[in-house]
Amino acid sequence: MEALDNFCRKLYLHILDDTPHGKKIHEKTHVKASYFALVLLVIFAFWFVFNNGGRFVIFLAGFLYPCYASYKALETPGLNDDSQWLTYWVIFSFIHVSDKVLDYFFTMIPFHNLVKLVFIVFLYHPRTQGAQLIYEKVIRPILLKYEKDIDGQLKNLHEQAKQKVHEAQPMIGKVTQAAKDEALHQAVNYVASNHSN
């Protein structure tokens, strides 16, 4: 039991033993609350590693925390943290867009959820700043190489969309007029039927 107590101390679970709820649990079950917490932690770890629970934790680590950290960065006067989080979101977006393909490869790796979680944290952790590294070494050189082509394609898409909207204007006008006429017809019928009663 001493080894188990030491392990619980290393995980700071022993703190639960001194809480009012922890004392109640110990009184009723004769088992320390820290042991219950350790069992729950082990169950959670198995759920995380061997099931889809990892997706939820990855969502928390990869989206919710960075969202809040980005908010905090935007509220500070300096721009360094803004740049760090903007870079993170560029890399995260790339990963998210290619997630289905990457997921196929990730599932071949044992403990793939754990690997994915570590990678996500690597991207934004202040010591590693992995997003900055990946951006500088991979994404930026590719974008610089194809920037003119991408800009040209985006301009073409913009022009095509503008043309389609222009072509659709007469049809949109007809549909809008038909909807107005039908609404007016329905209103007149409603008033006439309620007036006659």
C-alpha cells in the first residue's frame, strides 16, 4: 500500500483524502478517495488510449485551450503572442482539413490518440513552438512558391462567383416577386376567410 500511496502522491491525488468528501468516502468504504481517483484515472486513460475518448481530449487540447489563449493574446498589447497563435491556427486548420487522410495513417500507429495529443500540445507549447517551426520549415516555403498561382486562382474564382451572381439576378428577382405575390395572395385569402366568419 505504501507504493500505491507514493504513486498517488506523485499524481497529487492524496489531496483528495483530506477533503470533506474524501473523508466521507473513506468512512463509508474504508478505501481512500485517492485510490478511487486513481482507478478513475486509469479507466479514463484506457478509454482515451483504446477508444474514441481521445478525440474529446484532443478537441479540448487542440481547440478550446488555444481559443482561450488566442483571446488572451489578442487582449495583450504585444504582437508576439498574436503571431504565435495565428501560426498555430494556420497549422491546426491544415491538420483539420487533412484530418480524414491523416487519421487513416494515425490509426496504424499504436496509441495514435496519445501521439496526436502530444503533437497538438507540441504545436503550441511555449518551449517547443512547433507550429512556428512547421510553418517556417514546411508551410511558408510551399506558399511562397505557389503564392502567385494561388492568388490567380482565387481571383478567377472571385470573378466567376461575381458572374454567376450577376447571371442569377433576373431569376432571383422573379423568385422574390413570386414569393411576394404568393404571400399577398395568402394574406388576402386569410383576411377574407376570417372576415366572412
